[in-house]
Amino acid sequence: MRALVIDDSSTTRMILRRMLGEIGFDDISDATNGQEGLDSLIAGPTPEVVLVDWNMPVMDGYEFVKAVRAKPEYDNTPLMLVTTETELDRIVAALEAGANEYVMKPFTRDVIEEKLALLGLESH
Ligand SMILES: [Mg+2]
């Protein structure tokens, strides 16, 4: 299974890569901001899921979600927002823009696994 992790924090990228590896993803790419993530997505191959941070320089998670959802070829690619933001309006905005799920930082592997299962991505 293939995943793309987009976060400006190298620590968060490392933690997510490790957790996704434990869950069963064997091809994990990462990017440090939404623009880099978008470039990676377009370069392919298309991941089974994209985990994207909210607060990032250059292009934030919200702009990333909107940019991806403007491209019909990624209609079936689940986008999971990983964020510290607790304001309900931000989550609603992200879901309305086309994010499929969200996870609050700090998160555990169990939470990530549970949310992936909701997206139909079962661990091995
Ligand atoms: Mg960030």
C-alpha cells in the first residue's frame, strides 16, 4: 500500500512514516508543504491515501485539499487532514473542501489505524 505524508515538521513526518509502516504501508513518500505534496501526487504513482498537515508554509493543508479536489483524476484518493486545530469551523471547512477524514495531534497509531479503516484501508 502506498501513502503520501505532507507535513512541515520533520518529527511528525518521521512518526507518521513509522506508524504507517507498522500498519502495513510499504511505499511511503513525504513532502514538506502542500505544493511539494501536490507535485509529488501529480508525478505519481497515486497513493492509496494522503495524510496532510493543516499549518504549513507555501501551501497549507486546506489549499492542498482544494487543489486536489479540483482534479477529477483524484476523486477516489482519500485525503486525511492531520492537525492541531481544534476549531470546529476549520474541520468543517476542510471536510467541505473535500477532505475525507481528520486526525487531531497528538495522535496514536491506533487512531491513525482506526481512521484508515474508516476509509477502507485495513491493516495487514
Ligand atoms: Mg505544520
